Amino acid sequence: MAAIKTLWRKSIPGALAGLLLILLPGAAIAEIVLAEGITSGLVLEAEIPWETNDAESTGDIVLATFELSLDAEPVQGVIGHAVLLWEEDESEGIVVDEATITLGGAWMSDFYLETGLKGIPFGVFNTHMLSDPLVQELAETKESVVQLGYSTDMIEIAAGVFNGNIDQSESENKPDNYFAAASFTPLAGFTAGLSWTSDMGEGGLEDYFTTLPDTTPYINVAGLDASLTSELGLFIVELEYVTALDEWQNHPGSSDPIKPSSWNAEVACFFEDRYGLAARYEGSSDFPGQPETRFGIAGSYLVREHVTLGLEYILSDFDGIDDDSNSITAKLALEI
């Protein structure tokens, strides 16, 4: 049985990806059209990460991402969306990362109803680096939701409800977590966003809080995220800040209360439709296991259409630990 599971984890994603590439060579394909109204996308990312600190050096070669997406619109205004994901050393097998049904379109004007498994609109996490920013590590929350929204070229508004995973008793197992988000694009290339969730612990802190003893009550703490994206000629500026709105008195760490927060500042430049450069400065506070500050630079090169080669350097500084870490990652990515 263990051998069969290993074969599934290691071989099936590669076999599926290889079959798609053989049948559907992607040198000049924007998307894979499977049938009328049904399209598919493919993402493959292979990485060579290398990390060093005062204690040790580690490296590996990994298939960081295998992602297969399906989108269907059988009739106007009815959209189905699904994403299958496998990550080496992260996934036990292929998992359903997203699966939603959306009702909208002309018959609902600019309003829509969406339900299913997805990332709630708490934070935007825009980045032009290879690695995810700390704001995403802290705030990203994927749940099964019911969401109502309004979307135009200038304004997007959404609100919804979900059932969180940090439930300490059966009586708490109900959809009693909420979110709301709004973004504004008053002019081309400039977008400001604000989002809120009733419990930020359901995001990147979920695994941390699920270790609380049953005798220690878990208290919901709301979170707030603010973001700004600005395109200035060849340059793109990304700013984002996320924070808990109150302190957690009860948590698995020390007896001191914590109020987690994180911020990210990036600037990127793309030129000649082939080259990209990006720099990031970010930090966090009261975020267990994460660095206090982190600086990074990255470059990318479009080898061929749909194929990108990237290189990234990250320097991480951990609060109270005289043991900074340095990491270098090379990535080859195929996206159709």
C-alpha cells in the first residue's frame, strides 16, 4: 500500500503533465480548449533551492508545483472553476485546491454569487518574486464559502461567510466566520484595496492554534489588510500591510499576548517583453517561526513563450536569533 501511495504521489502528476504536453504542445497556445465552453490551464514549476545559515547548508531539486485548472461556462453567466494541485514535499497527493460555481453575467448586471472552495478575498498578495511574501504566509485563508459580490472596471466589492477549521466543540462547528473586501481602480495602473475577516487565525496561523489544549478556549480575533498597486511606466510598485485587530491572550506559545502583523514592499521592472527584475523588503511581528525582516532580489527571463527562467536571493533576519539565513532559488516554469 505504501508503495502504491508513493507511486501515485511521485509518478501521476508527471505522467499527466507529460501526456498533456505530448498531446497539446504549448509553444504557441494561450489556453487549452477541451470542448466548447471548457478550457484548461497547466502550470509546472521545477526549483533548485539552496539555503545556508550558521549551522548548516541544505539544497534540493523539486517539482515545486503541478497545477491543472479547468474552467467551464456551459451557458452565459454560469461558470465552474476547479484547480488540482500537487507540490512535492508539501502534498500527500493531488488535492482539490479550488472548486467554485459562480452565477453572474448580463442577467445579474454587475452582481454575482459564488460558492465553493477558494481563497477568501482577505489580502491580495501581489508579488513579482519567486517566493510568496510574508503577508500571504500570514493571511491567506482557503475555505468553502458563500460570497456575494459586485464588480466593475473601477470598483470591486465582496462579502461572505465560511465555517472555520478551529472549532473546539461540535456546538462551534457552524459557518460563523465572515469577510468583506473592496478595491478601487480610479485610473489605469492604480488600485487600492481594503479587506477584513472576522478571524485572522483561520489563515496562516491555523496550524499554530490547532495545538491549543481543549481546556484553553480559542477566541476569534479579526484581521485587516490594506494594499496598493501602482504602475509607473516600466515599474510596478506593490505595498501591503496585514494585522490582527486585537491580541490573542491564549495561544500555544509564551504567556505574553501576541498581535501578529506583516508588511510587504516591492518594486519590479519589466522591459523588452522578456526581462524582469524585482526587489522586496518585508517584515513581520509576533508571527511564530517567521523572520522579523526579509530582503530579496529576483530576476526573470522569458526563454520562450510560456517558459520562464527565474533566480532569487533572500536574506532573512530572525528576531532574537543570531542566525540569519541566506537562500538562493532557481526556477524553470511552464505556464499555459
